[in-house]
Amino acid sequence: MLKNSSLSRRCFLHVSLSGLAGATAVAVGKNRYLMYPCQALDKPKRDFEVHGLAPLRKRAAAKGLIYGAASMQDYLVSDKNLEASLKSECNILVPENELKWDFLRPAPNKFDFTRGDWLAQFAIRNGMLFRGHTLVWHQQQPQWFKEVVNRQNAEKFLVEHITTVTKHYAGQMHSWDVVNEAIEPNDGLKGGWRRSPWFEFLGSDYIELAYQVAAQADPKAMLVYNENDLEYDTPKHETKRTIVLKLLERLKSRGTPIHALGVQSHLMGHETHFNPKKLRSFLSNVASLGLKILVTELDVIDQQLPSSTYERDRIVAARYEDYLSVVLDERAVIAVLTWGLSDRRTWLSMFTPRSDKTPVRPLPLDSNLQRKVAWNAMARAFDHAPKR
Ligand code: G3I
């Protein structure tokens, strides 16, 4: 019987080597999805054995890493058990929505920091770090945005927003997702830019401007570029990795005050095109620019996984462990945040419901706040990670 650690190492080796073999298999194979090599090893019992009961934050901290989660004020004020679990497992908190434009900007000339402040105080009260998400994004803009913001005043609104919000939280922030999801090759724009209002009104220079203004307003915060769809061995993800790397190279070459890349890491349980070598090489290239890396929104979408929770949980756990074992091998990775902590509160219930109507199970704790095998998988990944 393989010891688990050698199993995951063997799995990693197996996947890396088969990454090449996989190419041959794809040439001759008929299936759209290659059997994920690690799943082949899942068949024999993969027991996700963990030593001790230490919480994720402690296992992460033992390796110089930070672990935490996203949450919302509404969740925490009404759910003392969720609050307790968050305090026990997490060392950093990120507001899931409360620091976005639609929550902060009820009117063009009005800011409302009530909810963000409550979460900042919650973090401080519980000895947790606090990170901000997100200053510039194409989604969750307030109702008035479309009627009011235009080519002539877009720069004023961008600078005023970043300055006001970043100054308000200056000194409290571990890091900020300054710009989120600026790249979308499917939008068909030259350079792979996302067709966002910011790009339409200001061109791609809005990105450099955003980081310069944020750095001026809070010189202490780590300034992060946050992006999705960077994780898999698919044409779209490969294209995005290439474009994002070029963007980071250009920003760094121009002396832009950008300090880290946020890899959102919304994993898909059914996705089998995962090539550790390609992902590892991308992370290494980002690190070689002198940037840190954060896993900012980790969860595993189980929408297309079997109904059996036993089977589903183990596939989800395998995705967590196989992904994190590759990512944490890069010492520039300093933090892992899951997008929620418990299945009780996940955006995926609304965004990726299951056709069998069973509750989704994407996170480390189940809806009763009990540790799932996904929790074990994360604990093992932290325990096996190299020390920073
Ligand atoms: O605040 C309103 C509330 O007043 C209203 O009663 C309710 C019902 O309509 O909607 C509430 O707003 C919702 C908001 O979440 C707060 O709960 C929006 O409808 C809903 O669309 C919004 O979804 C958020 C989503 O971003 C928007 O795209 C999710 O909670 C949030 O988890 C998700 O997070 C994003 C990251 O910011 C960026 N990366 C991707 C990630 C997942 O999409």
C-alpha cells in the first residue's frame, strides 16, 4: 500500500511524465477529456491521511504561508458557528462583496464604508489579516455607473475611487486586488484585453494608473493583479497565462508599483486537462519578475461530479491536493484563500447549481461546519509544502 505522501508524489510524477505521454494519448485518443492520471491512482484507496487536528491557519503558518477565506458581514453577524470556524481555521479575511463598487458607492458622490469597516474590525478583533477585493473590475458596478461614467470623466472616477477607498483602509490592508480580470481573449480585442468600461474609456493605461494611485494612497499595502482562468492545460488558459505574463512584464519594466499576482483558482472538479509542469513553469516565470503570488479565490466546482457525496468529496479533495501540491512548490506563493470556508455559504450554490438539486460541496467544511476530506487534502498540502 503506497504511503500517502509517496502516493501524491507519485501522482505528481505520474501526471508530469504523462503530461508528455498525454499528448500522444490525445493524438490517438477519442475522448475529449483525458482520464485525469491522478484519478487512475484514486481508484486504490487514497485516504487523505492527516496527522493531528491543527487548523489550516496553523499548518499554513508552519510553512510561512497564510491561509484564510472570503466571507460576508451578513453571514458572520447571523451565524456565530460560522464565525467561530472562521476564527479557528483562518489567519486572513477578504470581504466577498463589501469592498466592491456596488457596496461602497450608493451614489456618484457618496461612499458607504459601513460593511467594509465591520469586516475590517472583525479581522482586527480576531487577530486576522485583512485583504481588499477589488478596486477596479468590470462587474458589480452600481446602478448609476452606466448613466454617469463616460470617456470624459472616467479617469476622475477611477482616481477618486481608488484614492478614497485605499486611503480609508490605509494601514489596515495586507493586500489589495487593485485590478481584477482585465484580460479576456474571447472579447476579441487586440492584446486580449477585456471589453470593460475602463478599457473602453481609458485604454489599457488604466491599469498602470490604478496601481500608481493605490500605491500613493496606501504605500504599505501589497498591490495585487487578480485573474481567473490561469489554472488548466486548455487553449484558453494557456493564452491567458501568456498574456498575463506579458502584462506583468510590461508593468514591472515601467516601474509600476505592482507586487503580486492573484490566481483566483476556481477549480472545476470535472476538468482533467491539468498539466502541473505548465502551471509550475508559469508560476516560476511570474516569480522571476520579483512578484509574489496569492491563491485568492480557491474552491472546486462540483456541478458535473457524481451525486454520491462520498465519491464527489474525494474527487474534490483530490483536485485540492493535486493543485496545491503544485502551486505551493513555488516559494513565491505566500497565501491561499478559499472563496468561502463552508458549503453553508458559497457563491456556487447560486452560480453553479447541480442538476440533481443536491447542495454543492466545493469547500473544506461541510454545511454543518465539519471538516470534509477536502479539508484533509488542504491540510496535507500545507504539511507537505516547502517552508518559505
Ligand atoms: O446585495 C444584493 C442584495 O441586496 C439582493 O437582495 C440580492 C438578491 O438579488 O443580491 C445581492 O447582490 C448579490 C451579491 O453577490 C451580494 O450577495 C448579487 O446579486 C450577486 O450577483 C453577487 O454575486 C457575487 C459575484 O462575484 C458577482 O459576479 C458573488 O457573491 C461573489 O462570490 C462573486 O465573486 C467573484 C469575485 O468577486 C471575482 N472572481 C470571481 C468570483 C465569482 O464570480
